[in-house]
Amino acid sequence: MPASSRPSTSFYLSAAVAIVAAGAPAAIGQETTAPLDWIRPRALRPGDTIAFVAPSGPAEVKPIRAYAAQLEAAGYKVAIPEGIEGRRKGYLGGTDDQRADELNQAIRDPKVRAIFPVTGGVGLTRIIDRLDYEALRRDPKVVIGYSDLTALHLAIAAKARLITFHSPMPMHSLWKADRPEHAFAADSFRRAVFLDAYRSGEAGFAIATPPDHRPKALVGGKARGRLLGGNLSLICATMGTPYAIHPRGTILLLEDVNEAPYRVDRMLSQLHLAGVLDQVSGVVAGSFYPAGHKDADEIDRVLREWLGPLKVPVVWKFPVGHNAENATLPEGGQVELDADAGTLRLLEDPVRRD
């Protein structure tokens, strides 16, 4: 192109400004607007209404009815949407409209003080752009779950700045709290979200870990920050969207299951290439496979290769994720990670006591 025909420098500058004004996506970890202050839900107490929802996979009758009965015996009210137990569309717990409407109804209902997704699975990324985050911020509620619920935790963090809980769910551990292998998960859950577990004069608490499941230091040191993350697959699935993790200064939580070593490798390399691993203050890596899994050594090698060279504290083998020993952790809560000691401490209550 002749020099006289080339657009001027001012043309390119104007075009760049136009792209930004039109809403070009920000880089990972950058805020496009001034961030909201973080808020906390109120701790649960007898008399509160807890809504069961199925925003991911299908619900099963026996476990959700069993856990509902336990809550009701303790003085709580449980709202189970009509038809939730038989609702199914393929591998989903209903159509997108059904699942989004059900979740929004719980969000908007002033009587509901907690939202308990009954199971994970798949499907939440199909509906997170339909949810009423403004209503949730106006009326903060306890929101729980893990696995596919990571998408909801990240979306709420990005859009409402509400502390939520990476935790067991009614169909996984909570309805079987009387069994020894699930006692730890149930106790950790109660410690985090129910008012009667909080003691006067104390703020924050250390996350308990079982004696035979102590986290190990991969990189030593201490760090503080807000805990964010969860299931590795969902962290990667939401990147490049308005619901992506904002990693700067956070303690990154990672876990997954049923992923081949090469897939874990690929997802961690994505976090590296996106600059996520360069921005975090620390890493808590949980469960990635069941005991005795054939790929355990290879997945451990992959985790060491990506997380071991980081210049921030890293613990792994933390009791969180797809195993019976699944600790409840506050997404968005202020924590201190001591990798050398293998401890994670909440620096503030993740709930209000009023």
C-alpha cells in the first residue's frame, strides 16, 4: 500500500479506543470497573429456610429427603421445589430455563436464607449468565457446593462479591453425616455456616484437617489473600468470560477428579499461559484422584512440575474436593496459608452473626 494511502496513526489510536469502548474483554485478573466491597451472608440458625435446588445434574429422592429430614429435626425449614426429584433432561437436572428459574426464585425469595445445590455434575456454565446477581447482593444468602458449583462460586465472586462456600452437598456426604468416613466433611460444613458453631469473642478459625490427611508443603512460606477457585476444569471453562477468576493476590484453590494426567497438564498450562499462576499469592491443591488410582503418580508429577517452581507458598494433598474428607472453605474469605505448617486459617468470620 502506498504511504499516502495508509491510515494515519490517529486512525489506529481511534480504532483502539473504539474497541475498548465497545467492551473488548479485559486481561485475566483486571477489573473493568471499580470492584465492589466483599460482603458476607448471615450464619444459619434454627427457623431459617434452606432452599434445595438442582442447577447442575439430576436430583435423587433418597439422599435429599434424608438430609432435609435431618435439617428439619434440627429446627430448620427446607424448601424443596415441586418436581425437582424427577426432573431430567439428558445429563442435566432439567432444561436451562427450569434450572435458572429455580435458582433465581431461591435468590429472590426473602424467606430463603441459604441455597443448597443438591449435587454437581455438569451444566452450570449454561445458565450463569441468566442469574440475578444484583438480587443476591441486595439479600446475601449462604450458597454452597463444589465440583460444577465452582462456576457459580466464581460468577458470584465476580458479579456480587459475596462470600460463598466450597463444600459438600446434600447428595454427597451431608446426608451420610452419621457414617464415620463422612463425619469430617459434615463437621467442617457445620463449623463454617451454622451460627451455633461460632464462639463469642473469636473471629475467624483454623480449618481443621484429619490427623491422617495432613496437607504437605510443595513450596514453603506464608501468604495471605482471599481464597478463590475450586474445580480446575471449571476455572478454565470460565476463563475469557465475565465470570472468570480474578487471581491477583488470591490464594488459589485447585481440585479435580477423573481427569487424565495430560488433561490436568493442559489445564495447568492454560493457567500459566493466561498469567493466573503469576498473580496468585499462594496455592491450596486438594484431591485430584481417589486412593490407589492408576494415574496417581503421573498426576502428582504434573502438579509438581507446574506448582513446584512457583515463588509463592503451595500446599497439596489438602482434604478438599472429590473425596469423603471434603473440608468447607469460604470462597472470597480472607485466609492465611502457612505452607510449612500445612495450615489454612480464616482471618475473619465468613458469615455475619447478627
